[in-house]
Amino acid sequence: MFKRSSVLIGVIAMLATLLAACGSSTPAAPAGQAPAAETQAPAAAENVTLKVLIHQNPPMVDFMNTFNEQFQAKYPNITVDMAVVNANDLSTVTQTRLTANDVDVVDMFGFANAAQPYMKNVTAPNWQTLIDAGLLMDISDQPFIKNYDDAAIKDAGTYNGKVYQVNLGRVSYSGIYYNKDLFTANNVAVPTTWSELVAACATFKAANIPCMTAGGKDGWPIFVGAYGLIGAEYPDQAQLVEGLWTGSATWNDAKSLDMWTKMKTYAQDMMETGASGIAGDAAPGRFASGAVAMFPGGTWYASAIDAAQPSFKWGYIPFPGSDNADENKYLFGKYDQGWVVAGKTANKDAAMKYLTEFSDPANYQAFANAVGFIPTQPGATLSSPIGAEVAPYLANFRVGYEQYWVAPKGAGEFANPYASYFKPFGTFDDPQALADKVQADLQSGLDANK
Amino acid sequence: MNNYHFGRGRARLAPYLLLLPGFLFYLVIMLGPSVATGVYSFTDASGIQGTALHWIGFENYREFLFMGQASLDNYAALVRTLIFCFCVTTIQFTLGLVLAMLVNQRLKGVNIFRTIFFMPVILGAVIQGLIWSLFLYPLGGPLASLLGLFGMRSEFLGGQPNEAIAWVIFVQIWANLGVTMMIFIAGLQTIPGDLYEGAQIDGASPWQVFRNITWPLLTPNVNTNLLLNIIGSLQAWQLFLVLLGYRNGTQVLGYLIFAQGFGQTSGSVTSAFRQGYAAAASIVLFCLVLVIGLPVQYFLQRREEKILG
């Protein structure tokens, strides 16, 4: 009898353990219905833990740690629990934690890659799906929205007429960092045209100094570094994307072929030997070591260069992709980090306090100074070294191709204007062959969706 | 005589009830997601809770297998997967067997070598990838410096796609060789020593001993290792992610599924989560594993029955 009872008790205990392990710690709200806590903002004195998610960007993380301390001092009942993830993992972690209702405030890149009327059969971008699923909160009526410029709110944070994100800054990725000491020592003038850039590289190579470095192992830094070459041929990148979809522009016409030819020079003659093995986050350190003359890359690298070698003297210029200096005065870029609030947060009041505090002009200015973003608050100024470098070109800031581009389904893997397709980063050597391959891969997708 | 240990009547249910938690666990953790993947493959699922799910029939399969150049790229990834599988399985199997026989000798300090060979297994894919990324750094990394002494150089992981894949094969083997070796060691230790003594007395050569005693009696371990290596390498993706990232000409099916499902097709372009499409690709991979795994298992079982009875 005792044996039987023991067995049954044991079985029941195991089942209970299994069910408990499979169950949720909190009862889930029915689909489409907010959890009960959502409607009840915590009372002022109630202790709240505000969960914040950001991506890895050392100066931003440093700033956020300081800001969180200040915020907690001002609101002692709110504890900020901030998690930092790698930029590549941000979208996955965001989705997981929003779905699990395990986060309140999230750092999200500016809304981009939206489907346009001329695009057929494309998948909605991730941010749009999150909004449609009710996972991001409509913050249109929040007073801090007014602190940001209208264009940033409209371009990077609005969907169907409602605001879901305050974007915190633009970044440029079509520039080149240059080593001032090496330029002076080798008597090289800062290049303003493609020919001058080619000549500058020839001078450095003759002096046994590698001309450029970049994080070639990650692939995309090579593409990003050559952005000025796309920009020189196609200053209006939204129009370029529409042209590619509608057939009025192709990747193998005479204009594009000029771009591919220059990209070959960039990838094979300008980049240092071994750049294909350098990881993206190691490239700023390599440049800051003083061994290389130039480093094509985004404005976000400035703080990493300074951190690696504080006394290092560098400058930043738009990539001169054209032989007409006037066509090289544009900076292409994107809307970078922004704040969104979880649609089902139980801590709406604390989340809004957090964003209100962050959006305070003084705090925002400190943030812009720390990370080097081109500000999205009208009153903020660019006081950082990179700010001073890009200031002359701000009137010519343009949103880049990759922010508009959505590939048609069925397009091949080469349907993009990437310099990394050339050897040694890729397998191509002939600009014409690559141009034809890229266009064929794109056309294949366009034809499949006719 | 009643050999049943759980009594009579309702008590006879006890073993089934005891099995139930394990079965439920298997159902929830293994079978459930597998079936769900099959169902999702016929939808436009994004994996985001709250989004509408639409039944789109075989559209994901059509896109994966027949739509434009992308489908041809998928076939190329499939071929790459098979090449990767063949290289990893043959080399890992052979090396594992050789190492097992070496460290199965009664020599002083042999346990240290067993530990060294097995150590990579306990590291996660991220750590394994990080170690080799540093070791293979082309600008002054240890191996680059070594090659430099002989006037040679290589881009290693950043080199041409075939070279990069070769390095992933190497790291995959390094990371999993310990398991293959341990399974062989377990088998070697079950072979009775008197068989070897008898063979020695009869004057058998080392090759004859291996061919007629060791190899036949290792049959169950050979089968286990072959199946584990084949299935493991067909499903590999983590090391591709950590060592290479998304690079044209290097993707295998496992990584393609991850990249599509979690929007990581490019480091600079924000992509959509296409988990319905990724589920269809998973089913294709599952079919591939099945098509290769089942005949291999059938053949190996027949062989085992023939040898061991």
C-alpha cells in the first residue's frame, strides 16, 4: 500500500513540476487585450523597475549609465534595469522581449525600408510588423515629441500618421577619416575629387604606407565605406531605388559601370592587404594606431578612434566619388538610434518620465556630444570633434540607398551595389562582369514578381 | 509467476504514469515545435506575437525552390551543405578513430591528451569562434605571423569563399572531434583484451588486428559516430555565423534558415523576420537529413546485424 501511494505521489509531484515549469509566471492577457496592469500606472511612490534595452555602442552605453544614475536620483522609486546587446542581435532580442512583455523602453533604429507603391510582393519591415501587432506604443500625444525636429519625427518615427519613435540622431556613413599627421608628413593635400584620392593613395603606397583600412571581414563596412561612389553617380537615392524597381535605372548601364570601375580601384588598390580579415569593430583601432592613412566609415566610429588613441589627430571628409568637387559635398547616412515604448508596458508612466527626461534639451545635448550623432533636436549643436568635421556638409545631408531599398523576392544574393563583391573581399575581378551579374540577380527578382 | 513489480489493478498504470512526464516533455520541447514548423511553413508567419497569420499554401516552398535567382542561390547553399557534410564527416570520423586508438594505449599521461582533445567540446560556438577569429587574424595574428616566417600570407576567414569555408570545416572538426573520439574510446574499451592476446600469439600484423578485431567490434560506435557526424554537419550554422557572418558564396542551409528567420541577411540593411519562409527552408533541410540519414542508418544497421548477429 505504502509503495503504491509513494509511486502515485511521485508521479503527481513530477507532473506538477513539469506543468509549473511550462507555465507562465504571470497570466497572459488575451490577444488584443492589454494586461490589467497596463491600465493602472503605478502610483508616484510605488517602486518600479523600468526595463531598458539598448545596443552595444561604447560611448552610448557610457552615457546611458550616467544618465540612468541621474534619472534614478531624480525618481528614487524608479530603478532602471538596462540591458545591452550586440547591434546585430538587437532586432531579435527586441522582438523576443516585446513579445514576452519583458521590456519597457527599447532603442530601435530609425524606421526605414518601408514598402513603396511601386514595389510588388515585398515583406513589411520588422518595425512595421511590430506596430501592426500592437507591440509598440503610440506616443503621438507626448509633450516631449515637440523637442525633436519635424522631419526626424516624420521620416524615422511615424507610421500611418501616428508617432511611435523619437529618433535621437542621424549618422553619416559616406565619409573618410584621414590621418592628419601622415597627410602632413607626406605632403598630401586632403582630396576633394576622385582623381586626387587616387593620387593620394599612390603617394602613400609609394611611401610604403597602406592607403585605407576597413572591417572587411564583416563585408558591410566595405560597402558602407564606398558609399560616396554610389552617391556621386546617384545623388537622389530614393529616386535610384524607384528607378531600379521600375527599370529606369540599372546596375550595368554606363553610369553604374563607372561606379563599379571605381569600386574595383577602391577595393583592390586603396584597401590595405589583410583588410578582408579585419572585423568591423577592430577597424577604428587599426586606423588609430597610425599605421594607415585613411579609414572610410561612419561618423559613429569617431568615439572609438578617440578611445583607442586619444592624442591621435584625424579629420573627416565626404568620400570624393566624382571628379567634380561640387558633387562630392554630400553626406549620405541614416537615422540611427531612437526610443520606442513597449505597447503592453505596465510601466507607461515611468517610461514616459524616462523619455521626457532624456528629451530635455540639456540631457539631449550631452547625449549628442557623447555619441557624435547629428542632432535631431533643433536647438542642439554639434560640439564634438566629429560634429565640427561634418558641420560644413549638414545642409547637404541625404538619406542613403540602403534605407530605401527593399529587394524583390527571388532576387539573387548579388542584387546590391557592394564593393565587397570584388576580390579580395569577394570573387569578382572584372567590373563589367560584376555589373552584369548584379543586374541579372536584380532582374531575376523583378521578373519573378511581374 | 508474476514478474510485474507494480502490483495489480490500477497500480499497473504506474509505469505509464511515470513515463508520462518524459513523454509530455518530449512532446512540448521536441515534437511540438517540429510539427509547428511544418505548419508554419505554409504561412507568412513573422514570429511576432499578435500579427495575423495567413495560410499561403506552398508559396514559401515555391519561393525557396523555384523563384528567380534566389532559388538557384539556395541550391548552391544546398550543394555547399553537402560538401561541408562530406568533408566534416570523413575527416572527423577518421581523425576521431585514430586519436581514440592512440589515447587508448596504456601509456603514462594519456589522460592529459584525452582531456586536451576533448576540451573544445565544452566551449560554446561563440567562444570557439572567438578563439579562431583571434588566432586567424590576418594582420599579426599568431598563424599569420607563423606564415610570415616562411614568406607566406593568407586572408584566412576573410579570404575567398572556398578558403573561408575550409576554415569553418577545420574549426567544426576541432570543436567536435572530442565527442567522436570518446565514443570510439568507449567502444575500444569494451573489446576483450584476450582477443588481442590471441591475435598476437597467432602472429597477426597490426593491420590484421585492426581489420579483423577492432573494426568489426567497433561497429555500433562506427554507426553512432557516422550518424551523429552526418546529421550534425548537415545542421551546422552557428560557426558560420560567428566566423563568417552573412557573406555571399559561404552560406549553408542551416545558416540560411537562421538568416531568413531572424532578418540577418545583411549587416547593414534592416530585414524583415520571415519565419514562415525559414520554416519552409527548415523542412527542406529536414527532408535532406532524412534522405541521407535513413538509407545510411538502414545500411549501417544491416551491416551491424551481419557482423555482430
